[in-house]
Amino acid sequence: MITRSVQETKGSLYVLLPKQLCDALGINKGHNVNIGIKNDKIVIAPARPSTAQTGVASKLTGSMPA
């Protein structure tokens, strides 16, 4: 697990994502991500096309490191 500091700019909070993690998930500048809360943790995942766009069911699976 990688620890990062929460920063603030113009009233918004942000955390920089490590390049190695983004590369592993195929996240690049300009890509959309989904952000949510699961089991009291913030979860960030690459946004995937909806089932209407792809014609197949899409589901995020896997687990986050503890």
C-alpha cells in the first residue's frame, strides 16, 4: 500500500495517484475514473463503458489491499 498526503487547492481536496498504479490499471491523463466508498474505504477505479454502449455486462471485481 502506498501512502499519500491529502492536498487542498481552491477549496477542493485531492490526492495525486502514483504513476505505477495508473499504468497498471491503464489510467492515463484525460481518462475518467469512478470514485466511491466501499467498506469505509475510498475506491477509485477506471470508468468502464456502460452495458448499453458495449452490449455486454460490465462489473468491477477484485479487492483492494488492506
